[in-house]
Amino acid sequence: MIENIKYTTEGLGVKQVREKDGRIILDLMPDAEEVQIAAQLSKVFGIANFSIARKVSSDVEILKREIHQYIKDKEFTSFRISTKRAYKAYPLTSMDVDRIVGAHIKESTGAKVNLTSPGLTIFIEILSGDAYFYTEKPPGLNGLPVGTSGKVVCLLSGGIDSPVAAYRVMRRGCSVVFVHFHSYPYLSKASQEKVQDITEILNQYQHPSKLYLISFGDVQKEIVLSVPARYRVVLYRRMMLRLAERIACEVGALALVTGESIGQVASQTLENIATIENAAGLPVIRPLIGMDKGEIMDQAKKLGTYDISIIPDQDCCQMFIPKNPAVRTTIREIERVEKRLDIEKLLNMAFDNMKCL
């Protein structure tokens, strides 16, 4: 968590990031860019909430004077004091601090105490040796700090679903490496350009990660020439998983991630999902498996990837698509069809044309 915070706030005037009494404290320089720091912290997974706070002595007399000085120009008719005492050896209880500071604020401002719906809430944190107070507590993203759950490889298509899938596994602490399959020069570079923009957005939530661009057109041509049309989509997906797994082995990833959701397209029936996953040795994580398209679109809009994803492009999945793809394949029949292909040759062909950004 501390390393992620250091990275995301670098260059914004943060003197140091440290842990104290169960809190993570960012000590700011006088010229620190507080608004930008807050904006960056709102993109760090693992943070429940955060505040721009003022540090003062934990002496209650000094504390109440400093708080009054801070709020004297604010407009409010009711207030509440909310104290947390992380340092249990402090001589006063949280309720004692609430009562003493609250009485001073009431007397000096004339505002009323309202514990249920106050116009202003003053939060106080008592730590060992000092105290902090603040009046706003924006929510964080929650989840787990990126990196705590290991590394995964996400198949990023440039469509709406896969960026949301990547975001959701980041939220559970996974570092994500991206792989995109394209069919340039048979199709345009539009999908590659879109994926680079999407990756830039996703990397705001983790340390910048690698994006692997794999030319898949020649592999698709070989499949088209060798197997019945109805099996093409399933075979494309099986080859993609094999290639993504090779990358996972290179980067030390523990699983693959896709944006699949049950029944959304022909390759995402339960039968085809099982047949496709059989080609991979690593676990395949599908964060969107039970979500409706509308739910996924809503999350993509909040994430900021939706407007990029809907830009028209020529994705490799659109090339050589049969009119009537098989929707309920079995592992046995697909393995029988795959015997017509030199799989290792096709994998090496794709890897020879791979780029890493």
C-alpha cells in the first residue's frame, strides 16, 4: 500500500509516506498540490477513505484552539465531533475529547450540536505524540492493494468488457499484464491504438504494466484453411489462451483473465467456455461471468474506457468469422479437429511477430 501511494503521488509535494498507529500518513511539503494528491489517492486500491488533515499537538487545550481557528470562517449552524483514539495510553477517552472540544466550538461559534445530521463534522485522530483533525473524508476505492494477490495476464480486446475485467481483478490486488491480439496488416491498426489508450487508463490504478501486441492474422488464415468453418471461433480462442499462457510463464503470472460472460456470444456458452479453457494450463479468471451487458457498460463508463471501446475498429475477432459458429462444442471433437494444425508452429509464428510496449 505504501509503495503504491508513493508511486502515485510522486512529484506532487509528498515529503514522506509512513505508517503510524495503524494509519498511513503522508507528510506534505508547504507547496504540496493537495487537490492532485487527493485525486491520485482516489485511484489507489485498498484505501477505504482518506483526508487532508491538519497536524497539531494532542494536548486538548491546543487541539480545541487550533480547530476553532480552522473552522471559524466556515458557515454552519450545527456540528458534531467524532474522535478516534488510536493511541490508547492517551489520558482522555474519545468521548472526553468530543465533549471538551464540542463545548468549546459551541461556545465560540453559537452552533448547535447535532449527532445525526450535522452541518459540519469535525474528525479527530489521537495518535502517539500528536493529533490530526479534518472535516472531509472522501471514500477510497476499497479492495486490496495492487500487487498483494500476485500477477495475472489479461486478454485485452479493445471492446467494452475486457477493460472492466482487468479493473476488477486489480481491485482484488492483482497486478495486470496486458496482451492484445490483432490482425494487422490484414486489418487496420485501429484496435492496437485503442488498446494502448485503454491500457493508459488502466495503468493509472497500478504501476505501468507491459502491453504485448500479437499479430494473429496468419494464425487465423491457417485455421481457416485447415478446419471446418463452424469451429473457427473456438480454435481462435484456444490459440489465444495458449499464447497468453506463454507470456504468463515469461512474466511470472499465476492466471489468465478474460472479459467473458455466460451466453453473451457464441464462444461464451458453458460448453464452449469449457472447451476453450481446456487449452490452458493456468486458471482462467472471468470477473464478468455473471454480469449483464448493461452492468458492464455502466462500469466501463465509470472507469472511463467506454468511449474508447465503442470507437469503430477492425478487431481480429471480426476476421474470418463464420455465419453459423458452433455454440456447443466438446473437448473431444475440438481436439480431433486440432490435429489438422501444427499448433507449435503457429504459436512460434505468432511470437515471432510480437511487440511489447
